[in-house]
Amino acid sequence: MKMEQIRKIWFEGDWLYGTGDDGKTYRQSLLWYKGLMEADEEARNRYDIGHFGIHWRELDVDVSFESFTYADAEPRPFQRFFLTHPEINVAGFAQRIGMNATLLRNYINGFKKPSPEREQSIIEAVRALGKELASV
């Protein structure tokens, strides 16, 4: 049976867990939800479960039930890098590597998936930037 709704949620470390009405446990990284990641336990526990997802009014965060079934519960390494380093200017980085900034943001946020070759070129560019920064 397909999971249609989350009935119970809880947080452990950097993860949001949910039990579906199918009885299975689902999880996804809080890196996808900066507001939840930075919120304290009290704020995290003030949510409403609706027909299509979970809403934290105070945090202005929505998590759809469908998102618990996505294959990419854990950000890929290059996504994790950008999600955990907001000080890196994505538009500037995209320009540096000759990529459209909107496309790179879509890759980072999981709206689009890069080809293995494109992902490798992004990772190599991040490593090159790291070497430059380390040489200062």
C-alpha cells in the first residue's frame, strides 16, 4: 500500500522522521528545510497536519507528504556543501564555472538532477575553490 499521509512526526539529529498511514517510517534530511533545522524543539513541535502535508506557521515551513517518498532524502555531497555553506554565493560560483545560476540552484535544491558528468564537474570546481582558499 502506498503512503498517503504522515500520521506522526519526530526529529532525531539532522533528520525529520514520519510514520505513514501505511505503517512505514520515512525520513528526510533537515538540510532541505533550513527553518526547521535552525528551530528549537518548542517551535518544531508547533505544527499542523493537513490533507497534503505538515505546516509550521511560525516558521513558514511546509513539508509535503509526497516529499517523504522521494529517493533523495539525503542531499548529495555537492548539495550538502552548498546547503551547509550559505556564505558561498551560488550566482558567483555558477558564473565562475560557466553555468546558469538558476540551473545550479535547481540542482542544489533537488528540483533538477544533474547528469553524472555535470555533478562531477561541480564537485571538481568546489574542490578547486577549496584549494584556492587553503592557499591563502
